[in-house]
Amino acid sequence: MSEQITSAPRDAQWREELRKKHTAKERAAIARVKMPELDPAYRITCNEEVNQGLNAEQAVIEATRCMDCPDPQCIKGCPVNINIPGFIKNIERGDFHAAAVVLKETSALPAVCGRVCPQEKQCESKCLYHKMKKEPVAIGYLERFAADTERESGNTAVPAMAEPKNVKVAVVGSGPAGLSFAGDMAKRGYDVTVFEALHEIGGVLKYGIPEFRLPNAVVEVEIDGLRNMGVKFEKDCIVGKTLSYDNLHEMGFKGVFVASGAGLPRFMNIPGENLNGVMSSNEYLTRVNLMGAGRPDWDTPVLRGKRVAVIGGGNTAMDSVRTARRMGAEVAMIVYRRSEDEMPARVEEVKHAKEEGVEFMTLHNPIEYRADENGRVNMMVVQQMELGEPDESGRRSPVAIEGAIKEIPVDLVIVSVGVSPNPLIPNAIPELEVSRRGTIVVNEETMKSSLGDLYAGGDIVRGGATVILAMGDGRRAAAAMAEALEK
């Protein structure tokens, strides 16, 4: 069951009634809600989602904390400009469907973003409560609640759609940037087709993020929402191989948005990286998340280890090491060359990893891997580090401590030290301007490339970023392309 939606009600009268129910002092006295979680001892035995979501009572109480600021900075902290007070105040008044309506006005993937976006660095970082030395409103938890409640009710809403323009646009890649672009263009009345190289739609949402953090079923519902808006999907189609840029023109597409991601793993170029038992996080997570490795009745092979080291400190590293625990690792460790304070991973992901028994070897860096008689990695040589002066990112640079070297037994190493852009599109279109890093060069405001009808966003432009930043790119590109096509 679905219904078409327009803007959710936010009239002055009901908002004034909400304000009268609680004074600002009463709202500020409410403690931030705690997310219910699966017990760590149980969750490492399965792939069930760790965060269990808020119930209605918890959500309404947390929504009541929102001060409904006259100049809400939280919106400015959101890359897709969600009307945050609008959806939260609908939760407070108990109209959960209206809350989902507000979210869908700007976000194609609210259930996804409510789970994986770094709200603590974006919308929640702008919350008024920081000035009071209090915890911010749990915007991400509430976003997830509104999206999940709508999905579970079966009363899904389709955003208001413009009249069809009978103009075709193509999207290359079905990750968050591509899906966000597709949703915005469909709402504007364009005929949108998304081309995906893999056999599943969703890009990094499917292959890169484990189900204990983002269930595939949740992603599928979000994709079905786009299908209901008229977006078409073509799987197993590699633009640059199966179809060329010229072929898309021949098929009648008037604009192309490239969101082909950054699926090329990086390594450290140290001795032993080519040994059996040393692999990238991209390969490891893809085998498990997308190809069913380790599940009953699935034949996809994957390396397993009893002593697993994951190199890196980002969210992908946390996903990898926590997956290793679920795949039977008795010892699973994060090896990171800086301190925990410098880790780019979300605080929540680090917390969950520690609860699940992951060991953290910070201020250490691998310099060599060694093998047993069968050529399988069995030893990791690490260099102890200390923090020196800040680098270009503002983080203090790690410096080796002379002579401080350790040998650590391992039987599986997963390297998670970054990714490079997918080179397929840049290589297939020689006229396209590409940076030295292999990213497509675009105008940052419009996401337009050096080719008149080709726009790009997400990791193919940024070289690696969050889901929500990629979605913001998709929204900007959609607005700019629509403006250009309507001239």
C-alpha cells in the first residue's frame, strides 16, 4: 500500500501547542535516549542487526528534547538539508507517518542514513545542546525510527511527482550518490535508468556495509521506493565495457550522472603483501556481505583465520574486524598507526568492536608479513609509533620509534587503508578531465564535469567519503542537471 505525499503539516498552531506542553527547561532536563542493543556475546554468533531501534515511547520522549530552534543549525549540518525540526516535531506529536513524509522530501534513503551516517560529526554536532554542555538530540536514532515505522506499517509514501518530461537521464552506479540523484530526478519528472555493474542494486550499501550494521532488507525497501517512483534499474551492465558513453547517447539519454564509486583497494607496498592470507577489506566484505560467504547453502569461499589483524582505523576497518569475529576469529585486532583519538571511525563503531572482544593495537604500523612453509601468512612485523606534528588533515603524524619492532602471530590480514576511484569511466572517456588521484574533476557547486552533459559525485569525485556526503553530491547534481536540461 502506498500513497502520494505532499509537504507534511508544520502549521504554527500545533507547534505552539507542543511548546506549551513543555518549557525549555523541562525539555533540557530530559536525558538523551540510549539505543537498545543486542548482547555482545550473542551478536558475535550471528549477523543480526546490533542496534535494535527505538520504540514509540522512547522516540516521542527523545523528540520532546528538541528545542525547535528559530534558526536550526542542525539543518545546515546535514549534507542533504533534511528538515530536521520538521520531522522530529511530528514524532513528538505522535504523527510518525508525517515524520517520514518530511524525511522523504529531501532524502531518498532515510532508513539507511539513520543507521550509518556520522550524525555526531554533522547534524548533531550543530545541536544547541552542545552550548549547554549536554548531549545533542539523537537525530539519527529518530530518523531511523520514522523510516522504520513507515516501512513496518505498510503505509509507504511516494513523494509528490512532477508531470513526466519524457527526457531520459542515465545513472552509472547504484550506490548512495546514484540513488539520491535518481530519486531527485524522478521527482522532477525525468525518465531515470540506473546502470549497475554488479548483480545486486545498492553499491557499497550492499557490498561494503555488513548486515549487522545495515540489513540488506532495509536497503531493498529503499530501492523499491525508487522503483515506485518510476526509476528503472539495469544490473550486470558495465558502462565503459557493456555500454559506452556514446551508446548512452544513441539510446536517447540527455544527461549522465557517474557515481561509479571507489572500489579499487589500496595496499601499503610492504614485503609480504602478496602472501596467501593477506587481502583487502573490499574483497573480504564483498565476499561476505554480497556473495554470502560463510552462510549455509552458499558456495562462495572466503579465507578464515583464528588470529586476524585488520590494518586501519576507519569504519571499513571496524566492519572488517567485527565481521572476522563473526566468522570465527578467536583473536581479532585493529592495527592502527595513530592513537584511538585520531581514528576516523565512528565512536559507536569503536565501542561496539570493543564490546565484541576486538583488541586495539594503536600506535603500531605493519612493516612486513612473513609466511609459513605453505606460503600462508603466519607473522606480522609491526613498528611502534609515536605522534609527531600535525599533517595536512590536522591529525598528528605518526613517527617511528627507532628499534621498537614486534613480531605478532597472525593467520589472516585484512588491509583497510583506503580506496582509489574506479578507473573504468575515466579510462573509457579520454576527453573527461581527471585529477592526478584518478577522480573526475567537477564543479563543486553543480557537480558538472568537463563534458557538457556528464555530471559526477560520490567516491568517484571525492576518492572516499560517507554515504550522506555522496547523497549530497547526488542532490546537487540533480538540481544542476535539471536546470541545464530545462533551459
